[in-house]
Amino acid sequence: MRSTLSLTDTVSRAQKHLATEVDGNFILMSIEGGTYCGLDEIASDIWRRLARPLTVEALCQAMAANYRGDREQITADVLELLASLRDQRLIDVG
């Protein structure tokens, strides 16, 4: 079982991946993991922000400011997406 992500973790796109944008949404493939996934509009926004390393906390703050939703729900949703991307080897966590 993988460790839980922390708000203080730094996240960024993995080096070995392929990504293409179709109608504003990304399709990703992990070269190391051999997996692929499609991202919806909000997940694609997160993917764009992961072009540079940032903390999970900073990412959650940016998403909450941009989408003006419930902060706790946004944080939970971001953590869930990041865990999935990590498990597919699409992001690096440090």
C-alpha cells in the first residue's frame, strides 16, 4: 500500500510520460507504468499547474481560489487525483 500524500509534499509531472491535449482535456500515458488515463477539465487544469513543482497545499489553495468551492472538498478531490496520478507513475512526489 502506498503512503498517503501530505499537504507539504511537493508534486510535479513525471519525466517519462506522454501527454496530448484534445479539446482542452489531457490524455496521459506513463512510459514507466504503461498506463494511460484521460483527464476532465478540472483535472486537466491541475495537470497544467504541475508543469512546475509545487506543494500540494499550494495546489489546493490555487484550485480553491479558482473554483471557489468548499475548501475541504477541493482538498479531498485534489488528493484523490494526485494519488491516482502517483500510482500510475504520472507524477513525482517529494
